[in-house]
Amino acid sequence: MNKEKFSDFLSTLKIFFKNLGHNLLNFLKKIFSSKKTIIGFVLIMVFVFIGIFGPLIFPYDQNTDVANKYLLPSTEHFFGTDWLGRDVFRQVIAGTSSVLEIAFFTAIFTVTIGTILGIISGYVGGVVDKIIMSITNIFLSIPSFPVYLLLAALITLESSVSLALIISLWSWAGLCRSIRVQVMSIKERDYIQICKVMHMSTFHIIFREIMPNVFSYIAVNFVVAMRNAIMASVGIMLVGLAAYDPTNWGAIINAARMKGLVNYKNILIMIYPLVFIIIFQISTLLLSNGLDETLNPRLKVK
Amino acid sequence: MKENIVEFKNISIDYPMKKYTLRAVNNVSLNVKRGKITALVGESGSGKTTLSSSLIRCISEPGIIAEGEVIFNSNDGSLINVEKLKEKELRSFRWEKVSMVFQAAQSALNPVLTVRQQFYETLDEHGIKLTKEEKEAKCLKILDFVKLDSKRVIDCYPHELSGGMKQRVMIAFSLLLDPEVIILDEPTTALDVITQHYIFNLLKEINKTMNISMLLMTHDISVVASFADYIAVMYGGRVMEYGSVEEVFKNKLHPYTKGLINATPSIIGNIDDVRPIDGRPPNMLDLPKGCVFSDRCPFAKDICKEKEPETLYKEDGSFIKCHLFLGGEDNGK
Amino acid sequence: MENKTPLLSLKNINMVFKKPGSLLKDQYIHVLRDISLDIYAGEIIALVGESGCGKTTLGKIITGLYKPTSGEIYFEGNKVSGIFDKKVTSFNEIQFIQQDSYAALNPVRTIYQSLYAPIKNKHKKWSKKEVDAKIEELMQIIGLYPSEQYLSKYPHQLSGGQRQRILMARAISLEPKLIVADEPVSMIDVSLRLSILNLMKELNEKLKMSFVYISHDLSTSRYFAANGKVAVMYLGEIVELGQIADVISHPSHPYTRALVQAVPVPDPTYKGADELPLKSMQLGSLEDRTEGCSFKERCLYCTSECNKKQTYQSSKTAQVLCCNLSTVLDKDK
Amino acid sequence: MKENTPIIVDKKKNTFWEVVLKFLTKYRYFFAKIGISILTLALSTILLFFILRKIPGDIVELYALKLQNAQGITYDRAYELAKSLLNFDPNENVFAAFFRYIGGLFKGQLGESYLETGVSANSLIKTRLPWTLFISSVALFLSFFIGTNIGGFIATRRNGIANKISSSYIAITGSIPDYLIALILVIIFGYNLKWFPTQNNYDAFSVTPGFNFPFIGSVLYYAALPILSYTIVQTGVWILHMRGSAIGVLGEDYILAAKARGLKESTIRRRYVKKNALLPLITMLGVSFGSLFGGATLMESIFNYPGIGLEISNRIVNKDYMVVQGLIFFSAAMVIIVNLVVDLLYPLIDPRVREK
């Protein structure tokens, strides 16, 4: 490859990354302009930090120590101990990683399936669109929770990924439908018609013209998918299924519930994971609202 | 009865935003002659819609009248200070004394109510005590007046009417309570040439037969030349020139008026002497110092860039706001 | 500049749309009816008509966005069935300028990206420097320099006039021979319209690009297509075709007469006709269009022959689609 | 291509087919909707059936063993009996089983239980459905009514406090799943304050089921907590949607036109803002009914409330899959029907859609 061609290739590469960096920079600047997004993002990062480093700082040993069961919160056991003398605080910390895993994997599966099918049915239209739409109709009409239970019972769950897969199997439909609507409306816009008149390739039209417009919507729905994943996973665990990881917050709540909530000590043990769930959900809510407001011009508050 | 039915006195209207306050209309004094059609001409951002909607205090959010008065000399001799009206008086003032035909007539009707329901509702709200037959007769009369098939149209929902028909329904609506002034905000922008010609003839007829004064907003100078009696040219929130249509078009005194008339192509006359006004429309957030038109004015002098010209009033009530006609040497070309 | 083979010629183009929502019984709307039109290199032709007459659909057929239901298109003599025709994939000799400059630019891509992609797509082997040079040259032509100031901006950061110029730059960036402009100036302030039209006139003279100018406004058409042709359209048919200056000064078809008389003129002394030579104001609708001349319900000169199929007859100034043209013409004497 | 002059339909006496055709085109909007719903139901059945095909085979053996010692017959005889009773034969080819299942469906057998003889999905639905419908619909309409009114109120009156309170309410109730709220309510009102019962649907000892006041009183008393927990969460959702929709409507031209006509604030709020803002929410009613119906499983298991949801979770836990399939199929059918009804009723409310 001669010298001139190579340097030219290098310059386009440099431009590409500069461009990418530039876009990314002002994209980040844009989304972090709203207070909500910052708070939400920081909270989630705290959870991620707990998920990764928590067990290193507060290692959790499962063996029971019945002597000091139901201890009240103290400096030694921040949240006290449960009915088998295990430290509740360390349990909750250990459970964080499995909760985050479910949230992220579900969000990734849901968003990928939903976006790909949404774009295909929105852009291609015709028979393909009709087929994909009737499939999404099924998934939207069969109530999701009973099916989660059924699948969780049929397939022995041994890891967060499989649970995440089951949850996302039934939650991609909503996203697919709304992305299809967006893509269909963008497809009719003038700037796409002009691309056809100028003989731009379909690749260019989908990835350089349509995708950037839909991207903000996908980002918001990634966070919303995380929220729904938590709602569903805790629900499944409360019915006693998917008990592969006893430290998962849902599992702790269910265990406390099984021990009987008449005894206020069990209630106390249940409160801690419950509070953690609420904080996590509020942080995802703030992040999704913040993102929606900054990325979605329609919602711009004047 | 006084010659002017409406007198705007040093009106300024502000839009207080979070980070800045936008002054859409700046110290405007203007009179609307009784029984005549006064046209407010101006391009986008000139403040014509804001000024006219201040007459019935319907300025879009968050606009407020910062200073100045709006005096309404009603036909029954009473003098009404519009910006001092309380909520209840204002509600009866609206549509009984002054009514309005909106620019977006397409979406000015409630989509879930029929035309009859909306007409009756306005009559009831204004406490007009009529039996059902009288109400129906009144509505059918004015719908016929605007040459609509009133029997069919009165039962329609707004989405069942075409653009031209909706516009005529809005005109009929504005006549419902026999107002003294009708404000027309670009009544025919979305319509075709033939329908536009037809609607303006209709308005002229209403003005003549019912002696209703009209305040017409438009950006199209040829419409003003064909239909209006008086013309006020607005630019950057100020009235640059006011006068009778014949005088203003004959003398073309103010540089912006001259530029506007010369920039409008016509189906008669030579196409070579038509020239655009260079430069860009005014940005209301950073208007040039001195005269707001100075950055685009071919006759701009140093003084124009420094000081904002006062308004020069002439005997016949017309006025002009330009340094060329102030400071003694009158070299009005 | 007549030469023998027209740049583009349309032979009896028909366009039929299926009415949406008709699941079982299909209702068809005959939008374009037997249109034949020749456009020569370097010529300007204006398509004028009210909304719903099919002028935009015809424009989209010319650019290849729509495939006509029947009829042929010849470009420089060889048959073409629209740009989707695989045989002529590199065929982008025809470009399109749309009405709404904001909707025609991708809101999330900068002006530079919007200009860069089409040029790189056509000249695959060009390096970035060559494409940048071309963009620089285009920015000079449309008068937006220094170009850095505009290229890095997003569409919403530019004014309407500037965006319209960017559309033009993008259209001529692929060196087309014909540009279809669909109401390019109707959304721009009056004072700036002429600067856009002048720019298009320059492109026509300097780069020998022929234009199809689609508009509902006769005045701007007359200014732009000064010595070109005009095709007046009504309900999907070309009712009059001829040199624009003659057609406007001496309209032959009854519809064209009504259209010309309805256009307001920016001169109060010009006494236009009050009553338009029309039977009814209501624009006919495409669905319930019956046999024969489309204009017969509204034509004052209508006779029994109007129910037959119309043929083009030529008056002094234009080809006219009207059965009893002679009776119409001698009525004038 | 047919020659381009339009065909002129002469007005001869229109035959039977033309009348039918006119009738069909007039109501084609409805037939299209009904068609789509039937298609969705059929596809859902197929999907559910194939999920159930993955049932582990040991169910039939378990049942066969039970039959064997119950009726003292040989194992393989019991195995045959079990297969026929269960209407499920693991090693039979898929399509035969599928057609047999569909046949059963048309005859109305949604699924026989192998645990208790004589109990089938149909019988369970007859006894359990009213309870689920009761709390779901009461909760739905209660939250819809409260939510839309509050949403409309805060949208039209721009005062700060109401907006702040409702935003924080939406944030909190949006972040806690309804079943956790149920748990909290059970703890506070059930165990500690003992104001409300936390289990079952009515006091079986003191009250006899029937159309008498003590029974109704007891039913309401027992249903209070479940309905309350549903309503708390759903109200937040409706406030959010109504506020968004109302703010959208407030920006429309006909609101400014109404103000210019001197209409009273209250009239504008009632006939202009509320009416137009409510329309898009009606279509959401069908969808949210579906989600309520779906969520019943968990809510009912917390309150041990004998609805369809509780049946599904119990039957799943002890592997009575045939009944589960019937119950889930029925829930899906309910959701589809409710959505269809909402779609068909919508034109009556929104004139714009009527003439299509």
C-alpha cells in the first residue's frame, strides 16, 4: 500500500475517532446537564461498587452460628443476625452483585431483541412487519408473570443469566412495538426520502440516519428494562422459585416471610433488603426520567 | 363616538423566561379606526400577533403586558381600560366586544364537540337568554352568511370539515355575539388563492354591512394593498410606519416599507425592479443598538446605529419612526 | 435553447392511489390523469395549481420517488422507470429540494455530515480532502462563507433561509441536470425569498441546470420562471401549458383566468375583479370526479360537450385542455 | 392496467352480495380488529402448548403410581389410564397431541387436574374468576378515577406544592412493586394494628355465602388490603399519564380559542382539557387490565386470596401443569377480549375515529 494511501487511511481513522469522541463528549455533556440523571447515575455506580468490592470488604460466611441468632443491630453486625445467626448486612451486600447481574443481563437481552426486531419490522414493513407484529401481540397478551413462574419451574434455574433470559423473553415485545412506531415515522421523514433520491445505501440509511435518532429512545428503555427486571425477579423469588442464590434480596425477603412475619424480628430482617430494592428502583427511575428529559426534545421543559 | 375604537398607548409586552426576558413589543402606540380595516404587517418575530392578542389579553404563555394601556372606546360610548379589567369583566369583554379568528383555524375548534355544541356553549357562557329555537336560528343565520351549508355543517365534528370550511366556521363564530372589533390573525395562510380571495371578499362585506372594525395580521403585502384601509408596518417589536394604504404605498417613505414592497413579486409589472432586503431577520434577543433595522437598512447613517429614532407624528394621524425624517433636513425620497 | 431531444419527457403519466382503510372493496383515487410533459436542458418550468391538484405527486414521479401506475419516462431519450430502475443505479441526474428545510435535514447530524455522505457515496474513490474541497466550493456558491461557521452546526441552529441554501448545496453537490424544487420559498420570510430565488436563477444560468418549480403562488413563479414555461394543473390534469409571461397576461383556460384574477397585487391602485368568473367556490374533490372536463361544475362556459373526453387545443399563447375553447375566447372580444 | 376512465357504477337494484359488501366495508374497522384478536389468541395457544411440551415426563409416572396403588391395577394399565386422563402422552408425536389438545379446547376442556380427580381448569375458573375480577376491576377503576382527577388537577393548576407532592408520590410508588407494598400493608395493618384480616376472601365461620349484607360486608372487609395495595401503585401510574396528556392538550390552539371566547375556567377544564386528555388513556385501560390480571398471581399468594392467580402459582409449585395451561390460556383470552372490547368501544367515545 503506497505511502499516500496509508496516510490518507490514517487521517480518516483519526477524523473518525475525533468525530466519535467529539460526538460522545457533547452527548455526555448533554445528558449530564440534568440533576436527575446525575443523582440516578451516581446511585447506580454506588451499587455497582458494592456489588464488586462489597464481598471483598465484608466477606459473608454461610455457616450458621445458632448461638447468637436474632442479634440486634450492633457495631459488629450492622443489620444484626438472622434466625441462623448469619450476618444480615453481609448477606445483603453479597446479594447486590446477583441483583445487578439480573438487571443488566435482562436489559441487554431485552434491548437487543426489541431493537433489532423493531427496526426490521419498522423499516422493511409489508409481510415481515405483519409477522413480527403478530408475534409481539402474543407476548403482549399472555400475562407475563404466570409464564415466568411456569418457565422458572420447568427450567431449573442455576444462574442470573438464565433468569434474565426468561424475564427478557417476555418483556422485549413492548419495546419492539414502540421502536417499530418510531422507525416507521422516521422512515417517512423528508431527510430519508432525500437519501433515496441520492441513492444512498440501505446500510447508510439505517445505521447513519435512522439509528442515531432512535438511540436516545433505546438508552431510556435500557434503564426502564433494568427496573422491570428487578420487579419481576423479586416477584419470582417471593413465590419460592429461582432460589439459586440465597443472598439475593428477593430471596432474603422470601426467607423472612417464610419464617413468619408475625414475629417482629423477621420483619426487621426483611426491612433491610426491601430498603435496598427501593433505593435501587428510585435511582433507575431518576436516571430514566433524566435521560428522557434531556434526550427527548418533545419533553423539554421550557 | 370617538374616531378610534381601540388605542394602544406605549404598550410593551415581555416574555419572562428563566434566563432572560424577551421584549416582544417595545413601546408601541397605535390607534384602530372605527369601522375601518387596519392591517398589521410584519415578518416572523415582528410582534404583530403578540400586540393584537393583548387587546383581549390572550397573549400566549408566559407573556405579560409590562407597561402601557389598551383603551377600548365602545360604540355605546363607554371607555374600557382592558389591562385593568378583572377576571369576570374580562370574560364578558372577550367575544362580546372583541372577537378573534386564529391563524391555526384548522385546530381552533374542540375536536370532540360538534359545531352546534360549541356555538351554544359560548352563547350560554355569556348569559345570552334565548330559547332553543332562537339559538338555532341565530347560528344557522350566521353560518349561511358565510355561505356555508349551515344545516349540514352545524352537526359536523371539526375533523369532518375541509380547511376552507373550518375557516368560514371560525369567521361565523367570531360574529356570534355581534362584536365591535374582530382580530384576524393571518386568516388565509393555509388556504388556496381562490379560497383566500373569496374569504377576504366575505370579510370586506362583513366590514361594510355590519360596520365591524377589523385588525388584520398578515405578512403578505399584496393582501394589504387589496383589502385594508390603514396599514401599520412592524419590525423587531416596533411600529415603523403607520398611515392610509394609498399614502404609504404611494410614498414608500420608511426604508423597511419600501424594501418590503419592492421585495414582493407580483403578476403585473416588470420583474427586474424587484429586489430582496439583504441581511437576516431580527434576532429578538440581541437587536442592534439604535434603530432595529439599521443593520439591513441601505440608507443607514451613523445616527441610526447610535440612537433609536423617536416617532414623527404627522397631521393626518400617520407616523413614521426613522432618522431620515427627523432632525430638520427632510430628504424623504 | 431548444434542442431536439428533451432532457426529460413524460408520456401519458397516470397515478392511482389505493384509498387507505378500504379492507374489502378497494376505492381508487385517480391523482394524475394522462400527463404528458417535455422539459428541455437549461429550461425552467413552473407547475402551478391549488393544493390537491397533484403537482407534488408529479414532482415525486419525476424524481423517481413514486413509480407511475402507467405511462413512460424518457431521460435524454432513453426509457427509464424511475431511479429504482437497477439499470440506471448511478442515475442521479435529477435532484429534489423540499419545502420544509427543517424536516429535510437529519436533526442529529451536523451540516458537514449531511453534505459529506452523498458526495462520498457518488465519488467513492475521492479522498477526504477532495470531498472537503467540493464542499468548500459549494458553500461559496450558496454564499455561506466562512463555511466553518455553518458546517459544524446542527440544523436547528440555522435560520430557515440558511437551511434552504444548504438544501440547494446538497442538491447541486451531485451535479444533476434537473432539479425539482417543491415550494422552496413558501416557508421563508418575504424579504429573504428573492435572495433564494435569485440564487436558483444563477444556478440555472451558470450551471445550465433545468428546474421544475412547484408552487401555488403565481407571483413567485412568474419571477423565477421569467422566460420559461408554466403548466397550470387542476384535479390531476394540466389544463394550460405555455410561456409563463403570456399565460399570466392572457390566460385562456377559464380556471387559469380565475386563478390569475384571484392573486392579490401589491398596489392599491390596481382594481382587480371583485367577482371571480366561477360558478362555485368549492374546490372539486378527486374521489367523486366524473367524466369529461374536470372543471365543468365550476366553469361559466360549461356546455353539454364538456362531458366528453377533453383534448388539447392551442390558443395563441398556450395548449389548453378545454372543449369549447373558441366560445371561451370569442366571449372576450 | 384497466383503462384510466373511472368505472361508472349504475344504480341498478343492488343484489344480496352488494348489500353484504356495503355492510362489510362499513364495519370493516371492527372485523379487522376481531380478526387480529382471534389470530393472536390462536398463536398464543400454539405457543403455550409448545412450552408445555417441555414438561418433564415424570408427571405421568407419578400419576400412574398414584392410580396403581389407589385402584390396585398393574403399573402399565395405570400408565395408560394416566395418559388418557391427563390427555398428555409424552412419547406421542407433537402434532397428534396438538390436534387432540385443540379438539379438547373446542369442547371446552381447558385442562384436567391429575392431583384431584374431577377438578379441571373449567371448574377452577368458575369458582376463582369472580374473586380475581372483583379486586382487579375495583382497583383499576378506583385508581383510574382518582389518578385522572389528580393528574388533571395538577396539570391545569400550576401550583408548586401539588406538583411536588404528586411527583414524589409517583416516584416512590413507581419504585416499589405492588406486591412489596402489599407486604408492608400486611405488616402494618394486619399483624401490628390488626385492623384488617390478611388472609382469605371472607370470614368462613361467621358468614354464609349468598346475597346477604353480612357476607358482602365481610368480603369487602377482607378485600380491603389487596385492593388498597393495587390502587396505591396504579394511581401513581394514572396520575403520570393524565398529567402528561393534559399538559399536551393545554398547549393546543382550541384551548387558547376557548379562553379568547371568554369561557369560564371550569368549563374549559371540564369540556376541553379533561375530555381531550382522557381519550388516549381509555386505550391504556385495556393494557393495564392485562397487567393487573397478570400480576394477580403474586398479590393473591401474599393475601392467600383465592383468585385465579393463586391457583396458577399453587398448581405450578406442585406440578399440576395441565390445569396451569388451561388457566394461563384463559387469562390470555381474558386480556385479549378486554382489549378488543376497549378497541371496539373507543370510536363511540372519540368522534374522530368514528367515521373510519
